[in-house]
Amino acid sequence: MRVYAIVLLMMLCTSCTKDFLDAKPDESLVVPNRLRDFQALLDNSQVMNTRHPSIGQLGTDDFYMTYDRWTSYSTTRYRNAYRWTPDLYEGDQRVIEWDYPYQQVFYANLVLDGVTQYGNNDDSWKQLKGAALFYRSYGYYQLAQLFCKPYVTATAADDLGIPLRNSADVNEPVTRATIAATYQQMLSDFTVAAELLPVTQTNKLRPIKAAAHAMLARLYLLMGDYAKAKEAAKAALVSHNTLIDYNTLSSSASFPLARYNPEVIFHSVLLSDASAGRLSVDSNLYASYAVTDKRRVAFYRLNSGRLIFRGSYDGSALLFNGLATDELILIAAECEARLGEMQAALDDLNQLLLKRYQTGSFVPLIAATAEEALQHVLTERRKELAFRGIRWSDLRRLNTQGSSITLTRNLNGEMITLLPNSPLYVLPIPDIVIRLSGIEQNPR
């Protein structure tokens, strides 16, 4: 971990604005000490917004790959992630799925340490602190979905989470927190961030108050605290509830949904290893959309005989994994259904679907029971949030609740299966981290 920290310091010196890089030859490193310097760290979108692990997406049932496309991956762990291979890394010493989120955490901690040392009570400093807290736990969230088990209330206090690095001090000992402590840290960071962040920003690469509430909604949903998840989702929707009418989208555009479109609350993307052009859409997923469902056209198109996804909210082949209005409505609806609020769940769900179906064709969904309403919500969540980097987390949590979803691949005639609640839903911690820190490895 110290080696990683030194590398991150070197990257820090080369990737941020040079305003805070003092050219004095007798100093080996000068750290930032002004508000604009710290803001420059968080505005490094290459680090904070575009380096989110795609390896979970590669393990989902959103898509399939032909053998030729699978062999075209030059990185061993991506080929192995598709096959759910226990020895994921095969000796690979650099695992960016671990490195990049901790780089985001490190940048955020540099800012938080700087705010404590140099900041004051001005709104600009408060908002900077809120953004740093948001980014730190946004990194923790990416790590938690890959390197620790899904949250289960009965075992969270004992199950191993991730190392929590809440200071830029590289000399702090490295230990794994529990899953309960990991989630509590994220809840704490996002709660304070929600108090400090502004309601609006002109730049959607920067977090706002609604983004912090949206992350709280995600976390509480994963934890099974549906009342708090609903509350957080509704809090975000107070200031950000715009929905795009998909009837207004251009079917001839290569990517009908624009980057920074009105539904986007916070913009981030997955690493390009899971770009849309590589992945062929699962036929069962595509068949689940009605002919009058505009998502069928907005999200998918034929390309050289393959059905590919084109509905990224990045407006490109990169897969959007940020925060948007549609996800919040689906979280609220799911929580209402689970809380027995059947009509409220249907009202929220139908509000979304009205903007997704061909004008005049949508018939509002009805249900006889809250359980039936829940199934409607989960079906639409699957269709609305495909290729968003969310499916991996959904598979993990739904299987702990008894959904028993088994995934199967056919790769060049070899049938490969991922069973519900398999230990392979948790990635191994990189070997070099285990050797340097001595922390416990995840079972395979």
C-alpha cells in the first residue's frame, strides 16, 4: 500500500494543474495549499470521473461475447472475468480495479487534509469538503461492489470489507474494516456531503446535493433499509426530477442520448474495456422490450449483424455509470413496493414508463398485490438500467434475498456457470496488496 501511495504521489505531480507545483530545486515535493489547488485535484476528471472499474459489468448477463471477440481481449483478467475464473489475475501485478478507486480516495484525502489545515468557514471551502467526501466514498463504493461480499444485515458486522483510508498519510497501518464499518463510512461521507454540496452546478462532472442523496439511496437499497432508501431517493428528486421523453430522441443518431443530458445528476463512466462496441446484447434482454417501447430503439441497434448497446448517457460507446433521475424513481418505486405501498410504487413506475413508450401506446401497469408491483419494478429496473454498471450489484443483492439467478455462458462450446451467492461474486484482492500488507484474502 505504501508503494501504491508513492506511485499516486508521482501521478499527482504530473496530472494536476501546475499552479501548486513549486519549481524550487531544493524541494522534492510541494503540496497544494490554496482552494483553487485543491479544486484542481477534484476537477481532474480523468481520475475522478472516467476510471471506474468495468470488470463487474463483464461478469453480468447484459451481454455475451463470441469466442473471437473474447480472445481479442489482451488483458487476461478481462477474459477471466467473462468466464468467472477463480484465478482471475494469473499473476498480474497491476490491478487497476483496485488501484484506480484508491487513487480517487487518495486525491480526496489530500483535499480533506488540506481543508482541515488551510480551509475556513467560507462556502467555497465547505463545498470543496463536501465534494471530497463524495469522491472518497464514490471510490469506496466501487471497491465494495467488487472486493467484499454483498451487505447482509445478519453478518455485516463480521464479514470483511475493504481497507478504509481516511487520511493521505501513507504510514497508516492497512487493515480490512468490516462490511458494516465500510458501509457506515460511506453513509457518513455522503450524509455530510449532502449538507455541504450546492444544489446546482454548471458542470455535471462535479457532485451536487442530489448526487449525495442518490448515493445514499443506492447504499440503503443495498443494505435493505427501504424506508431510508426511499427517503434519500425522494430527497434527490426534489431538486432533480427531469425525465426525457424518449419520443423526442433521434432514431438515426449513432448515440441518441446526449452526454450531460437533463436526466444526469452526476456524470461518470466505466473504463473502456467494457465499451458498447465489444459486447453483444443478450437476446433475452432485448426480447423483454415491447415493440412500442422506445428504449428498444434508443438503446439498441444492429451493427454488422450484431445487436449492440447504444443507449449510454455518455453519448458514446463508453458506458455511463453515474447518477440519473430514472434510477432514483426506480429505487423509490422498489422501496415503496417492498414497504407495502403498492399504489405509490405503481404511480412512480408509470411516471417513468410514460416517457419511455411510444406516444399514446402506454397502458399503465396495475397489480393486485405489493409483491406483484415489486416484480413489475424489478423487471423495469432490469430494462431501464441495462449496461449502467449496476447489474453486478443487483445480482449480488437479489441472490442474497432468494432470487436464485444462475448465469450461464457458452464460450466456443464450453458451458460455464455462475451459481447464486457464489464466492466468485467477490473478486480476489490483488496479490501484491496481500504481500505488502498481510491483509486477509477473499476465498475463491
